[in-house]
Amino acid sequence: MMQGVLDIPEELQRLQEAVASGFERVEEVFATQLVSDLAPVDQMCEHVERYRGKMLRPMLVLLCGAASRSDLDPMLRSDSLDSMISDAHITCSAVCEMVHMATLVHDDVLDEAEIRRRGKTINAMKGNETSVILGDYLIASAYELCSSLDSPIPSRIVGQASAIMCTGELLQLHNRNNFELDEKTYFQILERKTAALIGASCELGALCSLGFDQQQNTITQALKGFGSDLGVAFQIQDDVLDLTGTLETVGKSVGRDLDKGKLTFPIIHHLANASDEIRNESLGLIQNAAQGDQSGLPKLIELLSETSSIAATQQMAQSYVDRAKARLNQIPEGPGRPMLELIADAVINRTH
């Protein structure tokens, strides 16, 4: 899980095995759903499947489904885990990953990114028009799959999360090259663009175990909140990596936020806390980057140290992780809780 980022203790190995087994079923459903009667479409879908990396959202569907159960311990000790991870869990996992993949394809168009998972993006290979329609195909396929469930609730949750994600993207686009962007608006963007789907993944996992009429259940609400907080922390860490990472470690184009005039927390914190002289110098470098000149990026990162902005950003991410973990006090005791805590810590300790 999380591509080897997690060091799983022995007492959680059985749960990891159950989730790993669930992953195999998710991948099978994912691939089957995207089979087309047209060879070029199949080829593009196969290429996009390489984008799958951490599988965070399916992982959270499966783990939150397990963590919701008060009988998780005896179930893990039994020989059969099929009833713990139901077909509904698998379907919702595949749906959430499909929606996520669609956003990656569309994001690469918006950011004019050429590399993802150390390979060429669809837009770099086939152009923006193909990428936009391929993203639409992924979303349409996700909704078709979601509609196969017995309840309309999952489709409603996924539809609402997708709409919220779009509003977050639109808010971010509206604020491109806004060098006065404040923290409040920044966090609105994160809560909508990233946290909405991760929160929905956790909510769906709980509902697949507890019943689709349990949206107001304390456990469901706690896990949904856990996912939302985790999503914000995840994106804050992504914003740090976009500034300080390399293509080799991150596996995708870096420095794209500034290149596209997007201010992220390290920059917002820096501009708010820098002296007038350093602020003016930084703004010049930021504006140059937004116009395609990234030669001043090393200098800008050096200036960020003057205001301890990278450290402040990491502290902010940690505060969201702490808040996410505190929510887990509302879920049943058992191996699900420490496993989710491990996931939360891994989100901000990762380098890719």
C-alpha cells in the first residue's frame, strides 16, 4: 500500500493482506469497465492505467469499510474475508479511482504537463482535445459503474463530490496570477479540489459496511471527516513537493504551480511574513515563473527559508493529520484504527 511508503507492523499484516486482495479485485473491475469495442480507446485507457500510483482512494474505501466493523478482529482471524470486503466496496473503490484518474487527465491539460508517473501524459502524446474527451469517458464510465449498485446513494455522493471538485478547480482558475491570494481562499480550493473525493471515498467505505442509509451514523461522519482532513494534508504536501521535489523523485512535472500562476501555502505564508524588500524580490521571481521563466526558482526557495515557510507548511499539514487522527476516536477499536493512522502519517512523510 502507498507504494511501499508504509512500514506495516506484524499485528496489522492480516489486514494489509485483505486490502491487497481487494486491490486485485478493484483492478479487475477497473479494467473490465473501461474495455471498449474500439482499439484506439483501449490503448489510451491502458496508458492512463499507468497513472495509478498510490491507489489512496480505493485503499481508503477498503480500509474505512473494514474499520467501520465492530467484528473486524474475528473476521480477520477467519479463513474467509469475502464478507468483509464486499462487491459494493470493490465497485466504489473502482469508481473513486476512475473519477480521480479523470481529474488527472484533465489537470494535465490545464497545467500543460508533459510527464506523469515518469511517462508521457496523454495530452503530450495525443493533444488536448483527446485528453479532454478521454477524461470525460473515464467520468462517464465511473457513473455507469456506480449506477450498478442497489442504492442511488453512492451515485449521489460521487456526483456531489465531483461537482465540488469542479467548483474548486474553477476557483483556482479564477485566482490564477492573483498574487494577493489569501489563506482562506487557498484552503477553500484544497477542501473542494482534493479533499472532497477523499472524504467521499472514506464515507463510501463506511456505508458499504454499515448500510447506505447510515450517512448520519457517527462512524460514517467521523470517517468522512477523517478523509477530508487527510485530503487537505495530502494536497499541502503535494504543494511542498511541487516546489522542492525533482522529476526523478516526484515522478511528474514539478514547478507547475508557479508556472501556471498558482499560489500555494508556502508562497502565501512567505509573502505574508517577509520584509518588504524580500517580498518585492520574491514577487518578481514569482511573476517571472508565471511567465515561463523558472530560472529564479532556486533563489525563491532560498528566500522561503528566510520566513521558514516550508517548515510552516509542513506544520500546517501535520495539524490536519493530527485532526484527522483525532476523529478516529469515534470508530470501533481494532486494527482498522492504527492502520488508518499509519496512512495519515504516510501522507505527509512521503517524497512522491
